[in-house]
Amino acid sequence: MAGAVSTNDPTQTPKRFHVKSFGCQMNVYDSERMGDLLSAEGMTAADSPDDADVVVLNTCHIREKAAEKLYSDIGRLRQPRADGSRPTIVAAGCVAQAEGAEIAVRAPAVDVIVGPLAYHRLPQLLEQARQQRAIDIDMPPVPKFDALPARKVTQASAFLTVQEGCDKFCTFCVVPYTRGPETSRPAADLLREAEGLVARGVKEITLLGQNVNAYHGGLNLAGLIRELAAIDGLARIRYTTSHPRDMDDDLIRAHAEVDKLMPYLHLPVQAGSSRILKAMNRAHTRESYLASLAQLRAARPDIALSGDFIVGFPGETEADFEETLTIVREVRYAAAFSFKYSVRPGTPAATMADQVPEDVKDERLQRLQAVIAEESLAFNRSTIGRRCTVLLERPGRKPGQLIGKTPWLQSAIVSLPGAKIGDLVEVDIVGAMPNSVETVPVSTREGTAA
Ligand code: 5AD
Ligand code: SF4
């Protein structure tokens, strides 16, 4: 393979990189960490793949047509540029993990194939690729976490990966095959890393994991949250994504007792029909899911809920689908993500009978999304009149405006002279839009009244 896949001048060290993220939050986080790794090697980020010497395509298998998108990007990137050069192409992420061998055969232009459990080796793999194609899609028993450099932070809010992988084997999902079994980072390491983030100005930490509430790194997730809450200067804690099966009493109690734990929970149910949930191997029923939510609401009455839904799972009838619509109404979700079921080769659902026709899936998705949109607007409206804090995270479109998040993860635009990113501003919610709320800072309001 040597020579055939070399870039324009293989003796030159690559200078600029571009990482393209295709998927979920975990995938975006991994992209940032790969960027950090390459920056630590002295490379700089390029805004566009056209200006980069190394292009990382960080694929996500959960998204539809993931492999096709990868191949079409590779096709574009391997065309020589005006100066005859072409970038070093890295296929990373879950598609690389699951289909690495196929990519190696189908796309000779790819220089490096690296799975999500090996990307800490990216600099070495790039070095190796200057001689010959480099592939690392092993699933090492030792997690990659320790090998990663400390996260570079510029924002008020940071992600901290505490757990990876999944043992649940939902019949539609490829994650257990691509990300491997559930592994947790030791709590002591996480607490040290969190203190470092706070020392650099981070006010909010979102604990990240494919099954974050299955965390078991010496402490359980509730224990970790309580320890984090003791860090001075850390104002807010969130976690995502959770599985209903792991929503234990201790974690529910933490929602009642830990002020810094924000009143928001992403708890995917996937479908409203217990019959379909069984076929999905979700290990919860509609009833047990609703019972967990009732306990959570008893612990934290204002908790905002969000979820994921799949429509058109094999065998889903109109009556099953209507149960998904009714659960959205019953739960009153603040937000939700919905997907058409899409076959993932190698998963049990791929070969189930009664696959639902595409036009039926389309129609169900539209109906579901209309109900979700109504519910999330209703949720935003229900918060009008509340006084709360907004953590300012980024500049707004107009001068003097900053955009931040309420405790319930609503986007809020704040106009307050002198306010800056990282500030926690007390506001009154005065208006609601489908995807954000309108706020008035308490200090301006009281200033006006005086
Ligand atoms: N088809 C459609 N949606 C899927 N998801 C995972 N796998 C599939 C699939 N094969 C959705 C689930 C999950 C979210 C991240 O992606 O709803 O919670
Ligand atoms: Fe996939 Fe289910 Fe694991 Fe979530 S819990 S990552 S949907 S197998």
C-alpha cells in the first residue's frame, strides 16, 4: 500500500487539520478531543477540509446512511487540488470501527482507519501513515481515557466523559458492537479533572456517557455527582444519556438533594408501546418508565424531561405508534429527538419480519414531530413567570446580547450591559418561543421599577 496512498509530499509534516463530526454528542466530544491531540502536536485547525493537510471524518453509525456519507466524502477529498496535493484522509468513529476492513478494501484513498477506542493513538497513526496505511480498530481492555491530554477549555460549560460503551443490546442499535462493553473512569481521576476545568473558568460540567447512569467507577453516578457538587466554583452539573433501567433510587434522591444538579433529564423511552419495547429489548415497559418519571417528579417537581423516539420499528402497528403519541402527551416532554427506524446490518432488528414501509415511517415521523413541537412550546410557555439563573455561554447575534441556558436547558438571550460569558445572571422568563425563551434580567427590571 506504501506510496499509493501518500499525500503530495510525504516528507513534509502536516500543518493543518480539519475534523468533521457526523453524529451524536459523544461523537462531537471525540472530535474535539482529536482536535486537542493534533493541536498538542503543533498542528492548527482549518475551518474547511479544503485548507487542511489532514482531514478526519469522524463517523457515527447511529445516523442514517452513515457509510454512504463517508464514502462520498472520501470520493471528494481524494480528488487532487489545484496544486496537485490531496489531504491525508482519516476515517474515524463508529463506522470505521464496525466496517474498517471493508473501508480498507473499498477506499484505498483512506490513509488511517481508527476506531473510537483507539483515537488517542492518532498522532502515531498519522506518523505511521507517512510510510504505509495505518489501521487501529482494536478494542483494548484498557480504556483510552488515561492517554488523552487535558481538555482545552474556552467555554463556561464543558463535557466530561465518565463512561463509554454499552451492554444493553437494544435490538436496533449498533453501539454495543462498535463502542464495546460499558467501562467507567475512576472517580478520583474525574474529580481531579473537574477541579482543573473549574480552575480554568468552567461553571457547568455535563457528565457524558453512552449509558451514563450505569457509571460505576468506585462510586455510582449519584455518588460522583455529590462529590462534584462539593467543588467550589462549579455551579451546575448535568449528565447524559441515561437508560431507564439504571435510574436508581440513589440517583433520583440526588435530584431532590443536590442543588447544583440541574432539573433536566434526557431519558430516552424509544417507543410508547410495551410490546414494541419488548421487541427492542429495552428492559423497561411503558408503565415502568412512567413510574420512574413519577418518582423523579416527586423528588424534583420542576424537572424537565427529554427523550429519544424511534418510529417504524419492525412490526410497529398504527395502534403501537399511537401509544408513542400518547406517551409524549402524557409525559409533557420539554424536548425530544425522533428518528425513523433504520436498519443497521448485524443487529437483531435488521432481520425481523414486518419491516415498516418507508412512506409509513415518514408519515409517522411527521405526526410525532408535530406533537413534540406542541409539547416543547407548551413547556416553554409553562416557565413564563419563573425567576431563574442563566449561564451565559456565547455571544448573541446582536451587539450586547449573550446566549445562555436556563436550568431547564432552554436557550435564553440575555441583554445586560457589562455581562460576560461565564456569568450566571438572574432573570425572569417573560416569553416563550418554540426553541428558546425571552428573559429580562432581574437587575434591569428592578432598576426600571425604581
Ligand atoms: N434507527 C433509528 N434510530 C436509532 N437510534 C439508534 N439506533 C437507531 C436505528 N437503528 C436512535 C435512538 C437513540 C438515538 C441516539 O438514536 O433513539 O436513543
Ligand atoms: Fe444503543 Fe440501547 Fe445501548 Fe442506547 S442503551 S447505546 S440505544 S444499545
